[in-house]
Amino acid sequence: MPPPSKLRTAVVAGALAAAASFSAWPSFAATLIATYTGSVTSFTDHDGLFGAPGEVLDGQAFVAKYVYDPADGAISEFKMDGGPYWGLPPLMTVTLTINNVSLNFSEYESRVEVGAGRVAHYVSGAAGWMGFVAFTPTPPPDYFSGFGPFYGQINSQAVLWTTEGFVGMGLSAESARIASAVPETATWALLILGVGLTGAALRRRSMIPVAAG
């Protein structure tokens, strides 16, 4: 059995080697979550989509999430809002949550845009239409990378289908973020390093003789 110092050194060396090998992997995250948060500026919930029918939701917090796997989509050269976009149905699972109640958008069409100075997500479906555009000087480099949190200018719009027809919902978005739904490979490497160091420290402690009383 190697002494504790050598065991600890071996664990650290192995974890660092794992981190180095992981960092050589592509940073592509299989599933991404784009999250927009803010508050409702104007909407009367006549149908009770988010609670009691007829409730005025002005001032209520909202969370909009677009969950998607970039591998399922493709770049379209069809110009929308001035540039190509990424997306082919069914690309996303999209929810709008207010009062802890989530409305799911079964999409007809969805897309992600990453361009000079902007990041955008859109969806249209049976529940209505919802889109966000974050105007940022440092957008992600591609459709596969994380982004934010961003607290600058974010344009937002939503139109929901109700028994009264399509009704606009005013939204004021305050933050935008794109993150991986699972830990990145570099994160796994750090976890391995932490577990290894903890195990080595505990083993060393168990090998220290206890002085007789």
C-alpha cells in the first residue's frame, strides 16, 4: 500500500489527466436550455391558463424555457429577421411558467438565431406564439454554445390562443441565459478531482494512529 502522500499525488495526477483529456473533447452540449425571466406587463387570464379565470397577471413573474438539441436541427438560409437561423420542427420543448403553472407550446415552427449583436428564440404552435431577442455585443460563437446570464436589452412578445381568439401578452424580459441541460465534460473532470481529493484525505485520516489516552 503506497503511503498517503503518494496516494494523494496519484489521485491528483489521475484527475488532472482526466481533466486534460476531457478538455480536448468538443464543448458541444447535447441538450441546451434557453431561459428568459421577467414579469408580465399586461394580460388578463380569461381562460384560467395560469390560475383562476379572469385573473389579471400584470406584475407576475414569468419564466420561459426553450429546451432543444442542436443536433436535431439544421441551418436554414430562409431569411427571417435579417439572417439565417437554426431549426427544424420538432426542435424544441417550450414552456411559459407563471404562478407555478406551465403552458406548453406544441410547436409548428421554432428557431434559434445567433448573429452579430443578437441572440433570439422563437416558437409558434397551438398555444400561440412567443419570441425573445437579446441584443448583446458578445453573442455566443455558434448555435451550440452557452450564453449569459445577460441583463441588457431584451425584446419579447407573446400571443396566446384563448376562447376569445389570439390575445397578446405583454412581457418585460429582464435576463437571458443559455446553458447545458447536463454538466459539461470539464465539469465532470472537476467533480472527479474533488471526489478523488476527498477520498484521499479521508483515507489519510483513517491511517493516522490515535494516541493512547
